Amino acid sequence: MRYIFSNLKHYWRSVLLLAVLLIVQGFCEMSMPQYTQNIIDIGIQNRGIEHILPSKITADEYAEAQIFMDDAQKREWQDSYSEKSGEYVRDDLDKEELEKLDQDLMTPLVLTYQLGHMTEEEFRGMVKDQADGAGPDVRVFEAEDESGKKATYVDVRPAIRQMIEAGQLQEGQIAGMKQQIEETLSKTGEQTMKAMAIRYAADAEKAAGVDVSGLQKRYLWVSGGKMMWMALLMAAAAIAVSFVASRVGAGVGRDLRYRVFRNVVGYSSAEMEKFQTSSLITRATNDVQQVQMVTTMLLRMVMYAPVLAVWGIVKVYQSHANMSWVIALGIAVIVGIILTLVVLAMPKFKSMQKLVDRLNLVSREILTGLMVVRAFGREKTEEERFDDANRDLMRTQLFTNRVMTFMMPSMMFVMSGLGVLITWVAAHRVDAGTLQVGAMTSFITYSMVIISSFMILTAMSIMLPRAGVAAERINEVISTETSIESPAQPERAGAKKGVVRFENVGFRYPGAEMDALKGITFTAEPGKTTAVIGSTGSGKSTLVNLIPRFYDVTEGSITVDGVDIRSMDLHELRDEIGFVPQKGTLFSGTIASNIRFGRPEASDEEVRRAAGIAQADDFIEEKEEGYDSYISQGGGNVSGGQKQRLSIARAIAKNPKILVFDDSFSALDMKTDAKLREELSEQEKDAAKIIVAQRVSTILNADQILVLDEGRMAGLGTHRELLDHCEVYREIAASQLSEKELEETRHAGR
């Protein structure tokens, strides 16, 4: 997993910017439920009034409001207002002061409101209880009840006030009346109490000439406007997060592909054999894609989920709804579901990458050897082999997909069930007056956010291990250093002549039990041709692959111009060598671009010269576009002989000091072979030529012939000398030539 996070260290500025943007987005998202709650509870239910103290009040109301206030409460009330033109206007108080007054003065104001809004039935009971039977001086009016219907109310506060002023009501009687009303109100909840106090404030402001309806509309417009701007800011932050996260993810993918490609290009043959080509392709494509996708999701979702979860928990705690146990229950259920799915699907996720490797391997083998498959009529068999690999991958993917399809329905079921449970619990509290409708709505929203955050984290816990496996596979390629490297302080030859010397060279392939080469000693000199011949598997290709350091010798040494090639700069060494591999490989482009592959600055004349020596100019000139003719990938639109000749021309155009031909004349007819060798001898007089050959007839005139037998030197000399003294060479020659031809070549060869 650490490899995924280590890829982000070069993008720390972008990650820091993402953190800021996610905090902004989280702040906006967590503010939306609060705005919704305020619009419902304050804007709609409380008519846009936030605090119980009226902003403006008449003189009579100012006095009557103090009926049930003690001395401390009266001082707070009186200190909060200033008299202006016979009315009282609330002073400019800050939010904290208003909230304190809400707590201190709620009960006396609610009691006052109750006295001012007695029903006819309550009033008749009050009159019946009067000792003298006299009716008090009251005010009767009509107003809407809680259901919005017109009802008749009686305001007995003027009478109570007159009785207090006349001394007919003592402090003890007032306290008893206060206690009686408080006992009635104690059956209602705190939120109901506040709602009654807010209604008192609204009625008092309306009586004082305040446009309460206008204030409500203004509050709704302001709150709605803030909500809209918050939504726009959240959308802008979300877009910016997606943009930055996608850029970082794409950058990580680009960097990984570059590092994998750079390392693989520098691999020696030993490393290439360690990693199969199909696996390297999978690691550079599918695995990188997995890491890129998860990195983007990591930055967009996994970083955001904790922000939402923590913020949501804080908001739920601040709501004082006392329903945290509901959220804990939902989280426990979701974690249980996710863990069950992880246990079922995780082993399949781990095996999926290997199945992708296998499918790529089978596909590559079939496509590469398609002609052979057709030639031997193996289409049906290979289709079945591909189908087996394809079905194994399909079955694994189907299993994981089927398991994971349960995740979203399960999550939706849990979230919906949670919403129902919260609504059921909250409805009872709303009915009891301990919770408002808007608070219930916001609590549901916060709960869904918290549950969603945990769902994101648990879902990513499934994807991260698979991406972690992919990251480890990529890191394995990146961290594997090539065994063939340039020395820290390379040596340089005094004069570049192209003298190649093998001194008691031995070589064993990595992991092999036996040496592929043993005790090889010879010198290839400039202007001379050294031929290497032997039976199949004798080590001919292995020998020439040691010269450009595709492998390093395990015994002895190879020198070029007197300098051990392991002490030379790798680029400088290979720049001196024109290598033609056993299998001619061309690249998509033109004929000219392929010939210039090793020396891009070669002129048109040098390109034509190289093609002429390689006997390729005849078929090139026959093409309509000549040297600008298109070559498809791998040289699929030219024949094997043409491909070999273009490969030879590519090596010659490099103008090297050493020319190495690894059985690269095998696809040429005898006439073209002879003409090409003749041109090589005449045109490349200064180069040391090392030729691996299968046909004795093609190396008769070589300056020296090295005969290999099971990796050992069986002979070294000219054709004539080897016929006389080398049994292995004599057997090879006898297998290819008749007695008469052998006698003729003895006299014709060197």
C-alpha cells in the first residue's frame, strides 16, 4: 500500500491544494442541512424570528411582559430596551447576549403569553374561581390557533396588572399563579416553549407596527440566497477537486509508465527473462491503470470521507438530538456487511492480476505465431486454449462483481432503514416538543453523510488491496536494476580500431546448472572476417551476444581495443558495434527511418550506400515511394529476406568498427548471399566482421573460423586447416557437401 502513497510525494503541492479544497467543499456541504433547518424552524415555523425578545414593543406590552419576572429578570428586560416615542426598541445586542436572554426570560414570557392567550374555557374556569365573583377587566380578540383556524382568546394581563397596581394581588399569590401555569407548561417540551415565546415576540412586534410578514420573507430570501451561494461554492470546489485529482492521477500514471519503460529498456537479457514480456505489458498498462484510478479516487473520495465523517459527528453532537446510537447502529451494520464481502471477494481480487497476465501471455503467443498456428491447423486448439484463459478470468471477475453487487443495495437498504428509524424516533420527540421538524431533517441529512463516509472508506478498503498488489508489481519492475551497467569511471581506448579479443571466456545463464560457453579464446581483427559455426545449441548466438554486453561473462574477459568491455561506457561500446540479430526486427515507419535507426543523422547517400551493400536497393527501387515506403509494425509487409537485408543495411549505415552478424543471412538465397559478402569485403574493409553461420559454403573465405561444440572450442583456423585438423568441422562440412564439393572447397578456400 505504501507504494501507492509514495507516488504522491512529487505532487505534495497538489495534494495540499486538494486538502484545502476538500475542507471548503466539506464546510459547504455540512452547512447546507443547517440552512435547511433554519428555513424550516425559523423561517417558516417561527416567522423569521430568531430570538424571543421582540425588536419593538408597545409601552403596555413592555409593562405586562414583566408580570411573572423576578427582580433579576426585570433588570435584564429593562436593560435590553430603550424608550423611543412612547414605544420600546430593543438595543443592539450581539448573538451571545440574545441567546442568554432567550434562556433567562423564556419562562416568564411564555407565562405572559399564556395569560394573553387564554381560551374561553380557561377564562370561565378562572372567573369561577374568583372569591368575590367579580369579572376582571379583560380584552377579548380573535387569532389563529396552532392549526391555523380562527379562535377566540381572552387577554387577562390588563386585569392582572391592575390588580397588582391596586394591591389586590400579593407576591405570594402571583408566585402561586406562576407555579400553577408552570405546572401546566412543564408537560410541554423545551422546543414547544421556545415556539410559544417566539409567537409572543411576533404578536408583540405586530402590535407595535412591525411588518412581521415582510421580516419573514426577508429572512427566507436571505437564508435561501446564502444557501444558493454555498451550493455554488461547493460545486466550484467539487469541480476543482475533480480537476486536480484527475491531473494528479494522470500524472502518477504517466510517471509510472515512464519509469517502467525506462527501466525495461535498460534491462539486460537476464532481466528480460526474469519478467515475461506479457507480464511486463500487463504491469505497464493494466497495473498502472489500476494505480492511476485508485489514486484519483483516493484523492477525491478517501480524503473527503474523513472530513465529512468528523464534521458530521461534530454537527450531530452539537444538535443535542440524543440519537447518536442510531448512527452507531448504522455504522456497525455497514461495517459488518463490508467485512463479509471483503472476506468473500479479496482472495479473488488477488488472483485476478495473475489471470490477466496469463490471458496476455496466451494472446501474445497466438498472435505472434499466427502463421504457424494456421500452417499446422491448430486454430481450434489455440481458440480453446485462449477460451480457457479467458473463461478463468471471466469467472473470477463475475464472482467478484456478483459479490460486490450486493454492496450498493445493502447500503441503500441500511441508509433507508436508518432514515425510517430516525424519523420514527424523532417524530415522537417532535410530538413531545423536545425536537423541531427542521432539526429532525438536518439530523437525517447528517446521519446519511456520516454513513456514506464510512461506506466510501470501507468500499475503498476493497479496491486498495488490489491496487496495492498492482503497485507492488510495478515497483518490482522499477526497483529491479539491470545487471549490465556502465561503470562509474569508464575507461577509454587510445585508438578505436575495432579489435575484439576473447580471453578464456566462460558464461553460464542465470539459474543454469552448466556453462553455455567455456574456455573461448580468439581475436577478431579489423579488416578481417571471423566466422563462428557449430551445431544447433553449441553457443554461437550466446557468444556474439556477449560482445555488446547483452550478458556479462562469468569467466575470463572480452576486450575491445585492449579495454575490458565491462570497464567501458555501455553507450560508447554499443556505438562501436553494428549488430544484426538472428531474427530481423523492423519498426513502424519508412524504409529510410529503419536504416537510419542507429544513426539518425546519416545522409541520403549513406542510406543508399548501406542498402546497396546489403543488396536491398533492388527491391526498394521497385516500390513506388522508394525509400519513403511504409514499413508496418514488425516489418509485417516485407518478406523474411527483405527484412534481413534491411536489418543488415541498418547495421552498416551506423558505420561501426565492429560488425556482428548472428546468422543473419539464413533467409537469403545463395546468389544474394555471395554478392552481399563480396560487397561487405570490399566496402567495409576497416571493420572487424564476426559472422555466425550455418552453411559451410558461405564461410569458405573467412580469415578464421571458430568451431563450437557444446560451448567449447573444437577448432580455430581457416577452412582448409579445419578440414585437416578438426573432426567436428569435418562432420559439419560432410553433412552439407559431397566428397567432390569438399575436395573442391579445400582448394578454393583459404
